[in-house]
Amino acid sequence: MREKAPRFIQVALPLPLFQTFTYAVDEGLANPIAVGSRVVVPLRSGKEVGVCIGISDVSPLKRKPKAVLESPDLDPAISPPLLELCRWMADYYIVPLGVVLRTVLPAALTGADDPRPSRKTRRLVRLGADIPSLLQRDKTFARANRQRTVFELIESLGGKTSVENLRSQLDFSPSVLKTLEKRGLIVLDEEEVERDPFAMRGGIAATRLEPTPAQQHAISTMASAAKGAVFLLHGITGSGKTLVYIELLRRIVDERGQTAIVLVPEIALTPQTVDRFRAAFGDRVAVLHSALNEGERYDAWLALKRGEKRIVVGARSAVFAPLDNLGAIIVDEEHESSYKQGETPRYHAREVAIMRAKNEGALTVLGSATPSLESWANASAGKYTLLSLPDRVGGGRLPSVEVIDLRRIPTGYNAMAQGGVDYGAVIREPLHDAIVETMRRGEQCILLLNRRGYSSFIQCFECGAVATCPHCSITLTHHRNPERLICHYCLHTEDPRPDCTRCGGRNLRQRGLGTQQVERLLCERFPSARIARMDVDTTSGKWAHTRILDRVGAGDVDILLGTQMIAKGLDFPNVTLVGVVDADVGINLPDFRASERCFQLLSQVSGRAGRGAKGGRVLIQTRLPNHHAVRYAVGHDYIAFVRNEMEGRRDPPYPPNVRLANIVFSGVVEDSTAKLAIHAGEWLRELISTRAGDEVMVVGPAPCPVERIKSRWRWHLLLKSEHPGELTRVSRYFMERFEVPSTAQLRVTLDRDPVALL
Ligand code: ADP
Ligand code: ZN
């Protein structure tokens, strides 16, 4: 008999190569392989998990290719629409398909040695026999009292329970269960349990709110929209955007039986947001929190894939949730830069969401009080439908915002006292008075300083030298408890020195202010106040955010001090004062989005004040009261800010007036890095003049604003174009053909639609 012809598959592997690989499929594999199935294949001397992206009866290779080792998926892990989305990402962001697929799969499914992750199980026990009469019972158990007690406890629990529950009520040795099982009196079973860490927050009372007319209008417009429509929901802070999302999802999920994805910035995955969705949809919601471990993530993924959960709430990567019959994707706080992934593939979850929703006939809702300029421009151009919620719910008004001009309001104290800064220089009198007044009324304050650490840098008073990181061109931030100098880029730490490394001078001073220092000053000034600090340093624990915010919600905190983490999503009616300690942090960064970010931060943090009937007040300390980012945030004037900012991005053009790709060259030798970047610039100009006409512009190369990170020198150049297709073609040609010498650890990365150029 003739042997059955072997079939072949194309496999995408997570390698930095723009190609796929052919493997043979021999008989005897556990599961049939389809497009989208994971396969374990031999690679060099080891093995790797890849995804089948094509099947054929012939091989393009001369030799018989190596054979697939395992086919762990009964059902393909990647559905056809998700694969299509991955192909788009690979194409648009110029990344190998296998690398994209690796990002989309849950980590638990990517181990070649163990491609079938185990699930957590629990042991169940149920009665195996019925012993109705007392007589029989006495006979059965005789003097085995322990067996009888256990048997009767199971009986009293309805004939079925978990072993864990049994143990919590009764102390008995494992042999008792074994004997009972052997005698056929009970049956022991294993059951898969889902690891849902949010279950422990328990049920949440759901008071169903009646939408306001403005909310209702937004809900019905979106609910009756055509497939693939994109909405920009511009609702001021406190206008009730969350209720709009929830009511829209009731229509889509409850009435139409579809599924939905809700994206929120990681920071907003606070108990408040999660509780609201859980209150409305109960255990149909899966929450993908970054604090989940691999197993918990996998469980959530599986529950979504099996259709047991139909709504996912999560950060960036939740856009890849394995849901069928998708009805909507909501992107809350769509302007947030955390939607952009900082490493390859450098995708933007908002753009991926729109693409996925269009492919699958779902609608996209982008919500924000301060939409990104890109989304605003798309709405103005008619690509998205703009919906507005111009008022706060329940007749609440936006808080009044006042500026404290740091150049004019005197400190009244010695601002540069030895060992740090004086309270009076940090919290000027009007802000101080407002804090005192707020606490006196039993209300709460939020204070923002978007810089963590103790002081921002250490400077020599003699020669002016500043302590910098030995691996990065970044000043070291001074932290206390323990006393360390830390690089916020590479996490290099060192002990503070007694003298200047440049001139040997012994007069070193701490300059600039961080949240740690402000916390100390506040504690000294208000010894009986309950002060909580929230920044990267205080929230490293798994549920640290939740704990701090639950305390604020319970009224156990008078002053919540923190970085940008406290600016978003929080809804506490008793917060009546918001103070910005220094609005100018970051405003002068050499990045085209610096003003936009500053405006968004000030608007968002202002939005935390006055969410209740008591109203609210915002005080902003700044040296730049006339900067448009500050001025329009004070006036709550988003439209005026956009007009002004858009003008500033016309010449030279920056997004949204043009599309960008940032190409970064890095290496451990400064000279080779510079040479590579200069050569690439010439190479690209040559390419563009011969092929692309003048539709793509090359800017640079130049050293990056942060010239060195983690011992690597960095140069960059920008590609600008009004034609996304041309930009893709040039970028792809460059990434596939440009040769990078294998010296000095040289590396080239391309960042399409960068959110920052630092
Ligand atoms: P946003 O996200 O737009 O800043 P939220 O969704 O946090 O606003 O809503 C602000 C507050 O208003 C919340 O406490 C919310 O419960 C309340 N709220 C929203 N809609 C209504 C409504 N229709 N009736 C009563 N309260 C509402
Ligand atoms: Zn460093």
C-alpha cells in the first residue's frame, strides 16, 4: 500500500526574522492541526512553540522538512479573525508575524516543554451510598465513629461538597476519606476551578442608575450604529462615561447576546472601575489585571474562549481577548500613552482595537475628557462620530481652578535650607490655607506631584555638576528609606557620595522635589493628618493600589499625595480640594507631545475635585501660568487647547498633521552607533529619491534626547509622511534590507506612531 503523502504546514515562530518556516506533519499527533493551532517544532538544537498559519500538500523545500513534534491544541488557540488582526499588526508595525503571535498568546501557552498548562483543581466528595435506617447505619459504621461523623457531615451539606470545606469544619485524617472511598460510601472527584482573584472582593450591591438625557442620547446613537462604526465620546470629567459604557454593553451583551472588550489604562484598573462593571455584569466579567499570575491569566483566557465569560475588562493586551461574536470594544481614557506598548511589537491598543472591531463588525467607542489630538482630528475629518457629554451628572459643576504663580507668591521661608527644601517653599500659602480649611471641614485633598523619589537630583554647589547614571544620560534621583540614588531608566542604584565626583567639593545639595520629600514635609506640618502616598514606590505589592484607594474611599485618608497615578479615574465625592504642587514637571521635555501630556494631566487631576454635592476647588502651582497647556487647563477649555496645539504642530509637521516612524539606532560604542545612523540616513534618502518620490521625508539622524540608556548609545531618525501606505513600504524595505553590522551590539528598532521621541 502506498504511504499517505505527508502534508506540510507554514509556521510562524517568535524569531526576529521576516519569514515563516515549513514543517512536515507526520501521523500520530495528538490533535489535528488547523490554521491558528499551536505546534511544537524542532528549532536548531531545541524546540519552540509556533503557530500554524498555512497548510499545503507540497513543500517549497528540496529536502523533506523536519516534522512537527506536538500539536497541543484541540481547538486552535488563535481564531481566524485574530490571525487576520495579527497579520495586520505584523504588516503595519513592521514586525515578524511570529513575534506578534507571541504577544497575543497567553504566556502559559508558550512553553515548548509544557504546552498544555495544568489547571487548578479541587477535590470534591459526594456520597456513594444511601444509608436510610439507623439500624443499617449502626451496622455499617460499628465503632468507626470518625467515618460516621464525616459521612453524616457530607450528608448534612447536601450530599456533596469540597474536601477543603469538609476540613474547615472538621478535623480528620486523610485515611478516613480513603477508607470511606474503598468501602464505596463516598466518591472522590477532581474538578477544575477557575482562579479568579477578584472573586474575593465579594458581591457588590448594584444600584441601577437612570441615564441622563445626554447619556441616553449617546447610548441609543451607539446602539443603533452600523457595524464597524467608531465613536469618540468626549465627556468632561464626572460626566458619567462609565454609565454610558455599561448601558451600551447591556444592549450588546444582554439583549443581543454578543461579547465585548473594555480597555482601561492599567492605572485605572482600580477597584472602583472593576467594581462598577462587576456590579452590572457579575461573573460574566473577566478582569485582566497586570497583577495576575500566569495561571490566573490563562484561566481568564480560557473562560473567555469557552464563552463562559463574555466581557473582558483589562489593560492594553485585553484587546486580544479570545472572544467570538464581538459586539463592541470600548477604549476608556483613549488618550493614555500606556496603550502604546514600549517594546516590540510597539502596537497602540487603540488602533488595534479599531482594526479588530472593523474586521469583526463590532463598534468602537473611544472615551476621554481630553481626547488625543489624533482622535480629535479623525472625528473632525468625519472618520469617527463625535458624541459629547458636556456637563457633569446631577447638576454638578466643574471645580474652579486657580493658579498660584510661583514667581510672585513669596515663600516667606529660606527655600534652600540645608538638607532639602522648606515646607513653605513647596506648599505656598494659598494652597496651605486651602488644605487646612478642607481638613477642618472633614473633607479630603488630593495633591499631585508628578515626580517620585525624594529630591530630583544632587548637585555640587561649587562646580554645578549633577550626579548622573553611569549607564544612561539621566540624572540620578535621590530616594530615602533606604537612602539611595536611583536611575529611573535602568534602575542602577548607588549610595549618595559625600563629595563631588568632578571637583571633589564637599558642598552637595539636593535640588528639585519628589513625592517622598513632600510626604515628609506634610507629615511634619500636619502630624495628626492621615496622609497616603501613591506612586511606583508605594504600589509594588500585588493589591497595593486597591488597598490605598479603599482607604481613601472609606474616608480613612485626609490627604492623598501622588504622581500621575492619582490623576485618573478616581471618583470620590468627598475630595473637594486638588492641589498641583508643581505643574511644570515635564512641560519642557524635548518631545512634541510634552504640552499635550501636561494639559491632559492637569485636566484629569482637576477632574478629581468636586464630584459630590459639596463642589470643589483646584489650585495649581506653576512658574508658567501663560503656557497654553496650563492656561487652557485652568479654563477647562479643551477645544481652545487643541486649536492652539494643532497650530504648533504644523511647521515642522508632527502628528496628527503627519504620520511618523521613529527609527532608533543603538549600540555600546558611541562612534559606531553614530556612523550607523548617518549611513542609514543616506541609505534612506537614496532609496526615497529613487523609489518613493517625495512622499516620505527623512529627518535627521541626530542623537536621541536621552543619548544613552543602559550603557547603549542612541541615535534616531524620523520618517514623516502623509501617506500611511508609503510609510509602510519604505519602513518595511528598510527593516528587511538595511544591513546592520554585527559589531558593537548594534541594533535598529522602528517605532510606528511613536507616543514619545525620548
Ligand atoms: P467620568 O468617567 O465621565 O469622569 P463617571 O463615570 O466616573 O464619570 O461618573 C461620575 C459619577 O457620576 C459617578 O459617581 C457615577 O456613579 C455618577 N453617575 C453617572 N451617571 C449617573 C446618572 N445617570 N445618575 C446618577 N449618577 C450618575
Ligand atoms: Zn541608568
